[in-house]
Amino acid sequence: MGLLKNKIAFILLSMFFVLSACETKQLFEQSTIYPNHNWPSKQATSYQFTITDTAASYKLFFVIRHHNAYHYKNIWLDISIKSPAHIVTKQVANLNLADDAKGWLGSGMDDIFDQRIQIGTAAFHFNKGLNEISIQHTMREDPLENILSTGIRVEKVKP
């Protein structure tokens, strides 16, 4: 039965990536898949992307796919941003995934929900060159169960 669930999850993830490939991306989006559907707190996931337009502002999003059985309405993250000059800035984020009125805030099919949640309200300014963002959860549950994938999305702010 577990093998069947893994095959179904793989098919759903494949369909998601094929469908999302049809969408125009402003800059960068990448996710890490957790095959056992849990995210250990010691596992920091890192993503690298190149910035060429330093005059532009950017929005940063946390991307998450989780089961309906996820135990919390939020997720706490430690976010580190490393510039091409190796200067690291850190930020703590408490992101809402659900509320009492609407339930899960993302889009869902069956018991799987996808969300892109903007980190902060201010635009980010990145330095020219290779930038790196690392995310790590700081939730009490370890490993954090019912997480299928997490990642980041960086979008150029439209003028």
C-alpha cells in the first residue's frame, strides 16, 4: 500500500512540475522534495540564482506542498541570504498556512495543498552575481511531518 501511495505522489508531483513549466517565471523557482514526507530541522535547503538587474526590486516567496494532515496552521523558518560578496543576512519568518475561517490558504487537490507565501512585505534588493538562499524550519516537531516539498521563488517586482 505504501508503494502505491509513493507512485501516486510521484505522478502528482510530475504533473505539477509539467503544468508549472507552462507558467512564465519572472526569475527563479526551485523546490526540494522530501521522499518520506518529513523535513528534519537540521536539513537546511539552499538555492542559488544569478541576479543581473540590480536596479530592480524582487519579491521572495516560500513554496510549500503539504498533506492535509500537517499538524499546524503556520510554519517558522530561519532564512539566510548570502550575497556574491559572501555577506550573510538572516531573517526569521512565521508564515501562516491556514486560518480558522478558510482552512488551508493555498490551493489543494484531494489531501495535498500547494502554497506560495510572500516573505515579508518589503521588496528585496539583491547584489549582482550568484546569490544563495537557505531555509530551515524551527518548528517543535522534528522531523516536521506531512511535508512533501519546500522551496523558494524569486520574482522581479513589476513596475
